[in-house]
Amino acid sequence: MNPKICIIGCGWLGFPLAKKLIESGYNIHGTTTSENKIEHLKNADISPFLIRFSPEGISGNLKACLSNCQILIINIPPGLRQNKELDYVQKMKHLLFEVETSSIENVLFIGSTSVYDDDITCPVITEDSPTSKSKIASKLLDVEGQFQKSKHFKTTILRFSGLFAEDRHPATYLSGKTQLKNAKTPVNLIHRDDCILIILKLIENQVWNHIFNASTTPHPCKKDYYTSVCRRLEMPIPEFDNSSMSKGKVIDSTKLVQLLNYNFKVKL
């Protein structure tokens, strides 16, 4: 019998992920921060819970949400780019306490490859590469570490590069802009469909106590890629400052590809 799964954050990624897991025979508990989405989740056969997290505590019945679930998928956007001073660590400590006193046996923590620094050498980044010492990265790594160190469950960290899909592409944001920096920076993105299939494979193969980077290939330079995408979508072409030094990195997903025998479905 398949384990019951709780997804914290049934939004742009979490909702289609929940639907895919249900198709695969899993029972899903899912959270939302919006009251008007409760019925939406219920109609998709997701057991819905209205839960909100803050540094001050948790609003909603998280105990009931976690009840009888064996796997937890944490998919909470940190919100640190909008508010660098947000006490993300304290916010997640409240969640950690509840998880440690629940039936959860395995945690899949959705992280980000932003924990690695950009550099003018555009290094190839593996899971063993040094991480950033920036304030934001330090908060993200602190939370990852707390879940990994817990003795109450096993945790796998899945660090995604920038997510995109047909209804949300970073080219939309860059379209028509001028004097953009980092023209030669390698692009690190991953399609939402690949994110969902990777998560499904990790769960099916019970791959716990690992850290994975996940970014599709190839890694074209920023100028070429976004010029091409904007042309295809018939949007204004962005203009880049070719005279400035480019900084970046190449996210290597070899570990994930080899361990899961995974082939990315959507290429750049």
C-alpha cells in the first residue's frame, strides 16, 4: 500500500504535483494559504488544509494535516528576495517541531540552487561544491541543515534551478528590457513537468538522505537563449550589455540523472 503524502504548499508546483501523485495511487493532504482555494483542492481529490506559516507561529490545524502521513513534501517559497529581513529560520522551526512530533518518516525538502554563488569563471556546480556565504543563502542552508540533522525522519534536499512552464517563463520578465547584465551567463532552468517527474521517482525509489541539484541541459548563454525564446513567443527582444563581465555557474545534475536513471523531458 502506498504511503500517504502531505504537501506543504499546493500552489503553482504543488497542485499539479499533487494531481500527478493521486494519478499514481497516492492519497494526498495538501495545504493552501488561500481560503478560496480550499474547494479547488477538494475538487482535485486533495484533502485540503488552510495553513499559514510565519516567524510568530503556525495558523491552522497542521497536526491534522500531518496525521497518518508518512511522507512530507515541503514546498514553501522562502520569500527572502522580497523581504531579506524575514526570519525564515524561525518560521521553519515551527514547522520542524510539528513534523518531529508527527507520523512523518521521510521529508522531501524543495530547495534552490541559489545557495551556490555566481562567479566570472562560471564554475560547474555539483552537490559537493562550496555554498554561498550570503545572508539569504545562509538562511536557506540553515533550514536545510535542521531538517537533515533531525533524527525523527530521513530528509532528501532537492535543489531546483529556476522553474518554468508554458504559463510562467522568465523570458516574459526580460522581454523588451535593455542594458541587461550577464549576457554570456549559462542558463540554469528546469521545467515544472521535470520537477514533478523527478519528485515522483524519488518517492517511488525511496531515495532518502541525499542532496540533489536539478537543472535541465544544455546550458545556453543568457543572451542567445532569451533572444530565441522571445522571438518564438513573438515578444520584444531583450537587449544585453555585451561590454560588462558576465558572472554565473553551470548546475550539474549528474548525480540525480545517474541515481534515478532520469532523462529530462524538456530541453532548453
